[in-house]
Amino acid sequence: DIFHGSFVAPSFHFFLKKTVFVCKEKEISEVQSKKVSLKLKGRTVDAFVVRYRGKLCAYWNRCSHMPLPLDWGDNDFFSPDKKYLICKNHGAVYAPDSGECVAGPCTGHSLESIGCAVDGRKVYLKLTD
């Protein structure tokens, strides 16, 4: 678990080991995102994949400041200028390629990343411990 002050943003990596299809690679253009809901051990959790500077990066949809989703259910994770990921709840600003919080209430902490791979032009999340 990631501990910040009196709030805990839980880790989901302990649930299982498998790959999960997200979408076709062409569905995520530069500075766009794709959210996916996963059913893990009876719980629904959200993750998202972004393409930034040509690189695909995946994260659990959970702010490192408080255990809330970054988006408001609209699959919109980027700042208006498309340079950062932003938590719409508290304004935390994250680097898209590393998940590190660069401004806001959790500066220096990071989003929890998920392995991401492209195989046969399809994007997969690699869920592992």
C-alpha cells in the first residue's frame, strides 16, 4: 500500500497474475487515453492506458493523494494543454510517462503503474505481483 499522511491508496497488484486485453493499439492516439474496468476478486477496479510521446503507459485509476479516481468517469485524464495527467478531484498533476506527481497535494509520490504490452497490434495490461 502507498501511505500518505492519514490516507492509504491501496495497491491492486496482489489480486492476480494475468494479461488483460484493453483495445487495439490504433485506438489510443498520442495524448489520448483508454480506461478499462476489471473485475478482480469480486471488486470492480479501473485502470487506464495513455500514449505520451509515443510510449504507452498504464496506471490504476487511483490518485496517490486519496483513493479516488483521477477522472470523473469520462476517460479524460490529461490536462487541457495535454502535457500532464491530472486528478480532477484534488488537482494533483502527474507526469504521463512516469506517473510521478509533479504538483499538488502529493508531490513526489506516484501513480501505481501497471505493465503494458503491445502484441499483434493489441494493447494488454500485464497484471503481476
